[in-house]
Amino acid sequence: MKIYFCGTDFKAEPWLAALRAALPQAEIEVWRPGAPAGDYAVVWAPPQAFLDEQPQLKALFNLGAGVDALTQLTRPATTKLVRLDDAGMSVQMAEYVVHALIRHFREFDAYAADVAQGRWSYRKPHRREDFPVGIMGLGVLGQRVARAVQAFEFPLRGWSRSPKQVHGVRCYAGTEQLSEFLAESKVLVCLLPLTAQTQGILNRVTLAQLQAGGYLINVARGAHLVEEDLIALLDSGQLAGATLDVFRQEPLPAGHPFWRHPKITLTPHTAARTLRDESVAQIATKIARLERGEPIAGIVDPTKGY
């Protein structure tokens, strides 16, 4: 069995060592143009040339939860595209979202600014019932975030493409229930997959439907957000602020207005990083199941894009 590693922005050697330890029976190497036919591939942002040269691959294992870049490439229908189900990312995402939520809710940024100026200040505490949290996307990551937020007793709303039932979450589904979901939310967390239907979904129309003083946390993809619309809503006071981990162009250009906007908190696409050991263990298990002809979780539906 031959497995190729083709990962942009990933150091190959640690991944090769981990994969070889987990799959000692396999021949594992970095793909190079003209390489012989392989059986499986572990990839992140591979070139189209890789797929063109390897049409016989049984499956591509994506080193991340988002597969939008891969779905834009042409691949044979016989080659399964497999995303990581979790691999340690969901707890990181839950940490990040809860941190951003509570920092805003408790006004810790404002306290920090006062302390920096030598001021001993006080602010009246907010009521949790006045800060319903809406989670867009109720997959593995969204549900893990919901469980984390529940521990702090915020009202929870959830929205997804198809109907879901999540304990402790008032769930909405489909375009016909999107406006109702937004109106029921004050803090909006985007965890949607990026598809043709969700691109630009965070725009002037949708964000303006949040409760007054709404707050955005985007940890999904930069292309979900219409950037100029966010700035306009922040400047008008319709939105109180935003925490953004993802951007249309990464790294964020030096002159981008997000850098200096006082109501925006930025992080460099670090909300949930791929953890190598957990990812390799999951990939090895799934390859073994596929070799035995058994079903696996995480196969991307090409009609949905996730």
C-alpha cells in the first residue's frame, strides 16, 4: 500500500514519521510530479496536478475540518474526499469561542484599557439572558462549542442547513428560518462550512438582523464575511464588536482596516490547529477500515460540499 503526503504549509518530515509509525505496513512518501500510482493521500491544499496524476487514489484525507479548497479541484468520482471529524480541534474551538464570548460579555477589554491608563473602574454586570448565543453550523465543531457555552448558562440558538436536534439548543434550519434565528441571537458564532450557498452569508442584511448591540465571532472561513458590511455596521453602532480568526486574504494585508478598528479583535487563524498525533491516529484507523471494506465517517458529500 502506497500513501502520499502532499501538504502545503505543513512540514513533511514529522507527518511522515507519524504516519509510518501508525501504518508500518505502508510505503509513505512525499508526492513529487511523476511519482508512481498511490492508494491513498494525506493532503492540505494540493495542486490540481497531483489529482490529475493520481486518478486511481481510493481516498484523500484532508488535514483540517474545512474542505472548501479541495472541493474546487477536479477529482475522479471514485476518489473519496475525507475530512477530519475532530482530531483535537473541537475542544480548541470551544476554548476560543468561550474566551471571545466571555471577554465581550464581561467587558474585559474595557477593563484592560482602563487599567492601562491607571483607572480603577466599575461596570454594571450584564444579564446572561440578555445575551443569547447563536451558533451557525451544528456539526462536530458547532455541537462541541454549544456544550461549552451551555456550561456558562447563556441561552443558546443554533442554525444549520438541515434540521438538527441538539440538547439545550433551540434549533432552526434552512433559509426560511434564518431570519428568525438571527433575531433570536445577540452573539453570533459562525462555524459553517464554506460552500457556494454560505459564501458572503455574514453581510449587511443578515448581521443587521441580530439583536441591537450584536457581536460576531467568525472562526469558520473569511469568505463567509462581507468585510465592508461589517465595518459599516460597527461604525453605525448596530454591532458592538467582532472577534475574527479568519479572513478573505491570509495573512491579513498590512493596510487592511481590520488591523486598526477599535471594535475588532483579531487572531491569525489559530482558533483550532490541526493536531498531528490525533489526526494521524484517525487517518490510520480510517484507512484500515477502508481496506477491510468497512464504512467510515467524514466522507464529503459532493452535492453539499461538506
